[in-house]
Amino acid sequence: MRDQAASLRDKFKEAPPARVGAGGSVRSLSFTSGKGGVGKTNIVINMSIQLAKLGKKVLLLDADLGLANIDIMLNLVPQFTIEDVLTGKKEINEVIQIGPAGIHVLPASSGISEMSELTGDQQMSLIRELSNLKDAYDYILIDTGAGIASSVLRFNAAADEICVVTNTEPTAMTDAYALMKIMATKYQVKRFNLIINQASSMLEAKGVHEKLVSVFNQFLPVELILTGFIPRDPNISKAVRSQTPLSVLYPNSPTAKAFYLLAKHIDANPGQGPDPDRPNFFQRLGLWKKR
Ligand SMILES: Nc1ncnc2c1ncn2[C@@H]1O[C@H](COP(=O)(O)OP(=O)(O)O)[C@@H](O)[C@H]1O
Ligand SMILES: [Mg+2]
């Protein structure tokens, strides 16, 4: 009997290839964490806006399928979501919303528990729809759920680069390590970008980075890059309450500057970047096989 992956591969052959960004290739970055509530959604939203301000075309994908938050934080009232794409009711271009600074947003709906619970046909319709996107993007930023659920691992495995978000608490650091360990051992990921949220200074962020590096050095050959840090700022909570991202509400604040620096850093350091010989993000999502 043919396995599911083989049939997905065949089906994918029928779909046209994904369009690529103006620079010739689209970079996909997942924003993920071991522990929930560490600031992923705020970071990915502000990063999207800062990259758009740098002139990049950005698609922000809400892949926290169970606890979708992006539409609420952006005060979007999506009529349709990924769910409507999955059930074949809508095409992806009808679902995409325009957010601040012209970012494109693919909203999810709270209530779909797990990508892994979707049928093969539903997965395929999402992948085919994603690959049919009319717009070319420079970046696809993916807000994953927290933890080590299969859908989180899957989106991380499909992305070109993984940005792990942690704060300075030992629980968040331990959970970040657990997630990276799984991605390294099961999915052969060799390189992670580390973003420290709610740090009081670069010195504190460096301390968190060094601790994680020292654990890895003992057990796994993994490159952990300190991409940057975001300070603790009560204005983030105000921004969430007013459903307006901090980069829009307080564009000249030190925290908006920190998001800008993070975006500049990521834009200037493509890491291993998209590998032309590797299937692209959408194909990898489709070819992903539960291990
Ligand atoms: N840098 C920060 N400074 C202060 N509060 C923050 C910061 N980042 C996040 N928060 C708070 O933490 C909450 C959770 O952030 P969120 O982005 O929703 O996390 P996650 O997506 O990882 O669950 C936010 O509502 C906000 O109040
Ligand atoms: Mg979130």
C-alpha cells in the first residue's frame, strides 16, 4: 500500500510551484517557543511591520491553529480563515487580509486543534492553496503555537529558519531547549536564531544565550545565534489592549527601535537562506511526514 507521503508527493506534482519574492527567493521564518506566553505573537507581528517598513513584502501566517491571536492583536475581523480554505469554501486570496504597513495576513481560527488532526485532503488543499498565492513575497513569517505538538514541529521543519523566542525565566529557557533538542535530533536542524524577550539589557540577553549554548555544547552540535533582544515594556501590554501593534502605536519608542534592529539583523543575515536545491516551504510542508 502506498504511504500517505507518497500520495501527497504525487498530488503536489500537480500543483504549480510557489511564486517567489522580488529578490528571487522567499525566506520563510518560523517564530516558535517551548513555553507559551513568552511574546511570540507580539514579536512576529512587530517584525512583520518592521520588515514591511524596510520595503519587504511580507506574509504573516497565523499557524497557532488552536489559539489564533494575530487577528485580535491587529484588530482585524476576518470573515474567513484558514479553516474556510481547508474546507474548500474559499480560495486563499479571498482569506488574506491587509494589516498595518501593508503586511498580508493569513488568519487562523481558534478551534482547529491540530494540523495533524486534519485529513490528508485538508492538508493538501492548504498546501495547494498556499502554493497558488498570486502575490510574490520576500518573507513569510509564521507564528507557531507553543510547545512540541506535531503541528508546531511541522511548521518549524518546513521553514527555512527557526527563530526561538524565550524570556529570561528558567522555565521558558528549559522549554526552549527541549524544543530545540527535538528539532535538532528528529529534524536535523543545525542552526537556531534566539530572540530573548523581556530582557532588561543586552548583558542579560547574552547571559541567557550563554547558558543555552553551554547546555548544547555538552550534548548537541547546534549553532545558536543570538539574534537580539526586546526589552520589557509595559507599552506592549497597552498595544495589545488597544489592538494596535507597538510599532504603530509608539513608532519612536526604544522598543520599536529594538524591533527595527531585530528586523534589520534578520534581513542582513540570511543564514543558510532558502536552498534552491531544497523543496520550498510549501513543498516541505506537504512532504512532511510524521516521524
Ligand atoms: N517585551 C515585553 N514587555 C512586557 N510585556 C510583554 C512583552 N512581550 C510580551 N509581553 C506580554 O506577554 C503577553 C503574551 O505575549 P504573546 O505575544 O501573546 O506571547 P505568545 O504568543 O508567546 O503566547 C502579552 O500580552 C504582553 O502583555
Ligand atoms: Mg501567540
